[in-house]
Amino acid sequence: MTSFIEQVLQDLLSRKENISETTFILPSKRAGASLLNRLSKLSSAPMFAPRVLSIEDFAEEVAGLKSIDNVTSLFEFYSAYLACTPQENREGFETFSTWAQTLLYDFNEIDRYLVDYQSFFGYLGSIQEMNHWYLQEERTPLMENYLLFWNKLPEYYEALQKQLEKKELAYQGMVYRRASEKITEYAEAASGSFVFIGFNALNSAEQNIFQSLLAAGKAEIFWDVDEVFLKDEQHDVSLFLRNYFNSWPYYKENKPAKISRSYEDYKDIKVVGVPKNIGQAKYVGELLSKLSPGELQQTAVVLGDERMLLPVLNSLPPNVDEVNITMGFALQNAPVAFLFEHLLKIHTVQGDGTHYYKDLMLVLSHPLVQQVTDGYSRTMLENIRQNNLVYLKEEEILAIVPRELKQLFKICFGDWKNEPRIALDSLQELVMIFKDKLDKDRDKITLEFLYQLHLLLNQLNNLLQEYPYINSIKILFSIFKDLLSSKTVDFRGKPFSGLQLMGMLESRVLDFKNVILTSVNEGVLPAGKSSNSFIPFDLKCSYKLPTYKEKDAVYAYHFYHLLQRAQSVYLLYNTESDGLNAGEKSRFLLQLEMENNENHSIENFNISPVVPPVPAQLKTVNKSAEVLEKIRERAAEGFSPSALTTYMRNPLDFYKQYVLGLKEREEVEETVAYNTLGSVVHDTLETFYRQWLNEEITVTKLEQALKETNAEIEKQFREHYTRAPLDKGKNLLIFEVARRYVRNFLRSEIKSLKAGNTLKILKIEEKLKIQLSIDGLDFPVFLKGTVDRVDEFNGKLRIIDYKTGKVEQNKVEVVDWEEITSDYDKYSKPFQILTYALMMNDKDPLPEVSEAGVISFKNLKEGFLKYTKKDKKGYGAKKDTDVTVETLEEFKIQLENLILEICDPEVPFVEKEIKQNAW
């Protein structure tokens, strides 16, 4: 395969052209480097290398202006805006930047296409005035200001142009307009010839430059387009070139040079649907693993979506020894860049110097912070979790930090006083701290990222010195993100050996025998109709500005150019919908199939990863000697009702929690958890009722407690939930729920007493522990637990368990004693309350007639839900609500059987399949 660049050079060498005196102009610097490389191999005699320029560099040279980036353009525009806007109508830089970026893009388009700005903006202002037609005779101030904005656009444009020209600076469109204006003069003075290679879509300024040099006899243009596309007048690939050949005066007398006829050669094209971007990356690796070293030298992997760079790099197979990455690595994807971005973000919020725990955790959990603090940041993270610190002040953070780390934490979490200068100095100091702590050999990549961030911060520093408009950290953060998004870290390698990995734009003018193109999806190739512009579609058409149709044609050209000289092509597209992407294959793939070229072998297929079936087996843990010893220790310490019901629910959970001692990792409780709500309600009621132990409860006492409820609830929340605010958001709602639970309960007690009932509190939050003598076990077994409340209601003893959740009467009823230890959902509540009754009876025998039950705060209207023994199922079954000695003996038999099962070395812990509640 002979590449297009090689064909052009061979043609020029065969004509004995003085290539050393020729200036080659190409679409990109990557293409220019390839031209010099091919020339060195084709030339048989020594020669001076010709000048090779990208079109942007050539335009700068002709215009005599230096191109500036978007951020500098924005600041220069703001200076021009202030100069021509009265003081009372001026907007702050932050507001200005929201619309100025879009307007700069439109200025750029106007200049690149040599539009008469006076008539254009006049037309645009008239359109806006018609769009806002109204019936009232008088315009509102808002309407006047809006229309004034559109009428002032020519003034903004002129002020910006004059200001930039004084400094010999220009944004890209302005460079092209000035180059177009000066090209005739430049052509007359220029010595040597110019060769343009591989261009396609030219803006009006570029067309004028090309035609002026052609007319002066100083230039030659080599278009890289295939004859097939030129003949097809409907094909978007040749949309622009057909227009040039038909309209340029030069082509009325001259034929285009070097029209290719290679597209119709045999091509093996495979269109492959792959689920997800990661799937595409893995499949690219699989394809590359089958290529020989020689084939890899002639292969390009082109990323339709450049965000796939890292997945593809991580998927390269071992046989890829060399890879040249043309596109560079986006600095914003570097982990250290995320850290700096987050630090700026948390300081944009002005407050009292208090930091939100999630902001702290993002910084403390960053790998680089953990590395330079030797893991101390992990200790801080655990401290935040364990103490439930939702908000921390700077002085609280610095108080617990070791002396050698105080400066690092002061930089990160100190008060930057909303001063961009302090922010930049802090970040620069942070770069130096990281640099000094990192190993030069082991951390080369991180150090390179830090160096690039250092350069970016220097650039920000220069902007800060030159432009006084960066007056808050919020604006600094916005500029930082803009600069970061445009920065790339170049990969070092041999540019012309090994596998070539690039984006679509880097593939311009380059040819490869084997091509693997990813993300050939609608919305990626082509990109779609989205446009960041104030200019309406019909106005763009009137002034021949590019619309989405022209942009689609540009993508079509790049797509077909990759196929033009290739022999083996893999076109990969994502079959799955990711977010806003619908997983739809690109129209280019459909067009390729419809064209049905007889020399092209097109095969369509989908692939998906092999997912081996994983049988859902319930886990089983046998009881080893060590496990049995842990069970004996737990038995000596005491089985609680919650431990025993955990075993009933799922033996494997019992094994993890009560044998291994595993606990769920504590997380910061930003919103009050349900168990915290329960603790607050329990402890509030304990505070009220403990002062009345062994006393008759009166309405007066309860009404006094009702008055103190709010203060006591808040006090309990502070004890259980640290200092999180309870006056807003979900916490306010949960605080109100707790308050209502307690107040409604106290009111229900008052109502009961007023109805003539008597109440005496005997025990509150009483801790119980008894020993069980179980035949068959040669080690002591204890039961332990804390009963919420024991009282005497109308002379009858009641054992009460509070539940903040909803419990109904049927959940405290027992039908079959043998099921009480096996059916958690039905019998966990009566199991718990009978366990408390058994322990109390062992300590101090209960009266002959006693009751046990639940008070459900979500079901207070049902009052005290009594344990009930039903003789049989169904309507009319006999119910017994008394807790008698016989009841406790029946329960004790089942309890002992459960404990025997837990302690039996032959019975393993078998996982139960937990039923999920359907939503």
C-alpha cells in the first residue's frame, strides 16, 4: 500500500522540484511529521529539509498576529466590554462569562467565513426584535436591555478587534480573516512555492488564501479524495471538493491533481456490535493479539470517542511491544488533577470555615494524600466515621494532626478568604510538598502530572497579574477548569514505529493498511446537531456559515478516508444504551452497507463476553474446634434475644456477627438512621419514666413530661447524633417524627389514665442475665437482655418492648410452639418478649397472671399489643393473652432446642435465602 503523502512526494521528486525551497502546508502537525519521515526515505540524495507548517501556523505567519487561547480571549473580551459599556449596565465577570464564550465562538465563525459583521449583526438584531414582538405600546426595561444587547454586538466586536490588534494578538477566526486580507501582499513577497496536501473542508478565509496563491502561481494543491465519491454528487465525502472544483477560477482551466482510485480495491470490512465501551476496548485487545509484529507496524487504532484511551491502553495485549499515542493524555483525567479541582471547589463555598465531611473524605481518601501522609489520612477517615463528624472546623482538624503534617492540612483545609491569590499560592505550595515527598523513580507519571499542573498554575498566575477580573475563588475555579480541559500530557515514543493509537482528527492525511475504528455510533460519528451558538439556523444558511449538515460531511470525509486505502477494517460500535447514548449504530455503517461495493466484503456480527453461569448456592460453614470455642465464649457471655433471632433469620449472619465478631463498617450518619431514631425515642422515655420508678403515674406528671419533650428530644439527638443540624432537610423531618412519637405516646398514656386506669412503673431499661441449665451441654449458658419497661397496669404486671416500626397484633401471636424458633417473620416479636419474661421469672417469679407485649409507635391506636397464644388457626380460634408458668415452660423447651442447635458441632451454619420485599 502506498500512502497519499508518499504518492505526492514521488510525484514532486519525479518532476525534479526543488523540495528544499518548498513550503508544505498540511491540516495537522502529525501529518507534517509523517511527510518529513517519508521524504527522508524516498530521497536518494542529501537535501535540506523543507518547511512544513500546519494551516494554523501558516495563517499566523501571513497575518502577522499571535493566536491566543479561549481563556485569554475571554479576558480580552471583558476588557473591551467594559470599555464600551456604561458603569450602571456592566455585568460582573462571572455573569459575563456565561454568555461571552458563546459569543466568542460566533465571532470566530464570522471571521473564518469572512462575513460582513455590520449587516450580519443588524440582521441578527432584527430577528431578535421580531421574535419578541409584543402588544403593549411601551417596552419593559427587561425587553429594552435585551434588545440593546443584540444592537451592541457590532460595538463589542469592533472594540475586541481593535484591542487585540494593538497587542498583535488574535483569536483563531481573526487570524484567518487578517491572513485572508494580507495573502496577496504575502504571495508577492514570498520566494519558493507552496504545496497544500490533504485538505477537505475549508472556511472562506482558507479558500481565499488557497486561491490567491494559486492565482499567483505560487501554490499547488493535492486533494485526497477518491474518484468514486467525486462522481457521486449526492455523497457527502465530496461535498466540499465538488464545490471548489466547480466554483474556483483556477479549476476552470486546470484539472485537480492526483485523484485517487483506491477505494474500489478489495477490502475486508467487519462491522462489529460490542456491548459497552469497555467491551470495545477488550475486543480491540483481542484483535491486536492476533497480529504479527509486521502487521502491527501497519495498523492504526482510531478512537471515535477519545475517552476510551485509558481502557484501550489497559487492554493492549503482550505482543504489542511499541505503541505511538498521537492524541496525548487529557490532564483532567489525571488523579492529581481531580484532587486540585476538588480543593478549589470546596473553597468556592463561603461559610464559617466549617467543612462538610464528604469534602474531607474525598481529599483524605485520595491515593496521593494517603501516600504523602504515610497512611495517616486513613486514620482520620476512621475517626470521622466512628465519631460521626458531619461538619469539622479548621481548628478541629489541625488539633488532631501530627506536627509534621499540619502545613499540608492547613493548605488543604485552611481559610483561603475567597482570595484567588491565596488559593494559587496554596496550590503551588501543595505541588512542592507532593514533589518533595514522591520518589523520582517510582512516581514518574505522578510527577509528570504535577509538573503539568505547575505549568497550568503558572499560567493562571500570569492571568491573575494581567487581568484584575479574577476576584473570587469561584471565578478562579471556572478558569482552572477551562484551562484543565484543554491540557494534554504528551506520550513519549517513536512516532513512526509500532502500533498507532489516535483520535479521528489525528488520522487526517494518514493511511494505514489495517484500521480498527471504535465508537462508530450515532451521536459520536457524526456528533449530531448540538451547537453552542446564538446564530439561528436560517441565518447561518443565508450567510453560508456551516450548519450540522456541513459538520456531518466533515465526519463522513474522515470516516471514508480511513477506509480509502485500507485493506482490513474493523468498525466497532456500542450496542448498549449508556446514559443519553442510545446504542444506535452510525448512519455511516448503514450507508456503507447500502452502497454494496462489489469489491468490499462486509460482514456484520455482534459479540458479547462469555459470562459463565454462577449457580446460586447457599453457603455452609462447618463448626470447627475454633468455632465451637467461640460459641462457648458467647454462651458464657450470654445469648441476647437479638442474637438468637439473628440465628433464626439467617444462621450465617449469626456466625459472622456473633462468632467471628464482624461488624458493619461504620459510616458517617449524615441523615439520622432508623436505629438512631429508635435510640432517641427509647432514651427520651427512659429519662421521663425513670424518675417515677415504683410510683403511681399521674396525669400531672405526664403533662409536665409533654412540655419537656422538645428539649429532651433535642438533647438525646445531640448525644446520639453529634452536632449535625436538625433544623433543615431530612433531619428536620426525622426530628419531627421522634417528637411526635413521644408526644403521641404520652398523650395516649394521659388518655388511658383519664379513662380511670392506673399505672405504676416497676422497671425501665432493666438489664437482665440468667443462667440456663441445658441437658447435653457441659459448659455454662447464659441469657442476657435489656427489657424496655415493666409496669403494673390496673394491678396486672406487663412486660413491654418498644418498637418504633409498625407492628400489628398478628405479629405477636403464637399458634404452634415448634415454629417459634424457625419462622423469623412471624414469631421474632413474641420470641423476644417471651425471652424477657423468662429471664424476669427466673430472677423473681412473675405473678400468676402477667402479660407481655409490644407498644408500636407507628400503631399507637392499637395500644398495648399483647402476646397471644392461639389454640388453632382460623376464625374463632381461642386466644390466651396471659403469660403463665406453663407458657414459659413451653417456650423454654423451644429456646433450649434452639441453643442446642447453635452449639451442636454436627449442625453447620447454613445460609437461609432471605425473602426480599417487593416494592
